[in-house]
Amino acid sequence: MRRMAEGWRVIAVAALGMAVGLLLGGSAALAQQEPDWSKVQIKVTTVSGNIYMLEGQGGNIAASVGEDGIVIVDDQFAPLADKIQAALKDLKITDKPVRFVINTHYHGDHTGGNELFANSGSTVIAQDNVRKRLVSGGAAGNGGSVKLEVKPAPKGQLPIITFEHDVTVHLNGEDIRALHFPSGHTDGDSIIFFPKNNVVHMGDDFVRYGFPFIDVTSGGSVQGMIDAMEKATAQLPADVKVIPGHGALSNLDDVRAFTKMLKETSAAVQKALDAKKTLEQMKTEKILAPWEKFSGGFINSDAFIETLYNSLTGHKGEFVKHN
């Protein structure tokens, strides 16, 4: 279990856009080494029909592969772009390229390959705030001990087409719809629906590594994440296949269990707030002990108490202004 937690910590640190850097947790500063990209393997899983899930280092990728070409959702890190393209070609379904990349949010393990895919002819699509945050850089974090400075992205990494509420890509006989859910994992989140194949990619609004990283500094909130999960699940068939931002292929029961945890832990922190307890008192009293199984090496119980506290009180840590 310790080795598994350590593996998720490395992946989750990468989810903040770091290949090399510092994860600040409590009083400890943990140096992270850049992964050996040559050893990263791309695992491809058939999800439904012509929809596939690709796992490597970073966020899960969804791919619609057919006679019209390829659409992918997220693209992990730049050093993996060639491996991702090779894995798609190895399916031997089409010789046509990746025509569109849809980003679920701005973090580097979901957008790092944008520039290389764009240079190969792909059009990158994302919600308006994804481009704004990539342009400006700033800070990411939970408003407390988890924090990272994010440098402005190069021009080639920026989405070319952005949308406010939703956009639909009509390809491979599918109406692939990206729908914006504000203020969940970040303020630029999109959930991607593949209705013909009964598949949905939740981005990092739903993850399988335990307590989620909610980027409060980048406009995320636990309230928004709960709202996204409840509204999305209300639109989905009972047997839908769910691709999480990180972790194994899932179903609606998994999403509901995750949402239940978010609501219960939020209620526990809100109860403590109503009792005028301080953040340190909440940590000392271990108010999230009933949900300890969700505590991981990246977002442990104390870090998630901070996340919920800052989210529920509206404290975002360092303010980042966008144009």
C-alpha cells in the first residue's frame, strides 16, 4: 500500500504540471525527480465501440478512433506525444491523424502535449479559462500546504478554439460534446460526453486515487465538484462507462461513492466551522478519520481538511488575476 501511495503521489504532483519541482506538504518539502520518460508505457484499453482509454504518465486520455480521424481528450506530457501517437497508430483502425485535442482543464499532465500535437496538425479545443490560465501562469494549490507556481505556457501549447459553455465535435459518427462545469477541480473544467458509445470522460472532477486535489487557487471548489458530479450523473445512462481523470475505468456507482465522500467530508468540516473551530483544531481532532481510506500520499487527510476549509470559507490562498 505504501508503494501504491508513493506512485500516486508522483502522478498527482505531475498533475500540477511539474516534471521537476517541489510538493509542499505541511512542514516538509519533498523533492520530485523527473520521470524516466523512456520507461513510460502507454496502455490502451477498449472502452466501448471505437472509444479507447490510454494510460501513461499523467491524466487518462480518451480517444475516438475512426474513418474520419482521431479525437483525443487530454494529451499528458510533451515527452509522451510520440508514444501516444504510436499507440493510436498501432490500433490499425485509421491512418488519419489526431484532428482534435480537447483539454479537460489546464494542468500540465493534461495539456503538456498540446504543442506537439498542434505541430502535427491537431486543433486544440478547451474552455475559455483553460487558455487564460495557460497564458497567464500564476499559482496552483489548495490554498494551504499544497502549492506550486505555474509558468506561462508557450504559445504553441494554447488552445486555438475556446468556448464558454459547450462545444460539439461531430466526427466518426459521434456527437462528442464538451460541457463546462464551473469551479470544480479548476474554473475551466469540461466533462466530455460520447453519447453514441455510452462513454464519459470526467477529467479531474472524478479521480480514483483518494481525496482529490481541488485547485482552490485556480477557482476550484468542493461545492463545484459536487455540483458537477451530480449534474453529470443525472444526464447519464445507468450503464455508462466512466473514464476518470486518474485511475481505473469506472462506472456510475464509483462516481456516486466519490460524490458521497465529498458531501460527507464537506459536511464534517462545515459542522466544525459552525462550532467555531480553527483549522488546526480540525486537524488535531482528526475530523476526517471516518474517511481515512481516501487519505493518500499526495492529498492526505490534513491537506483535504485545508482544501475543504478554504473552499467552504472562500479562501483561495494567493490571488491570481487574469486578463
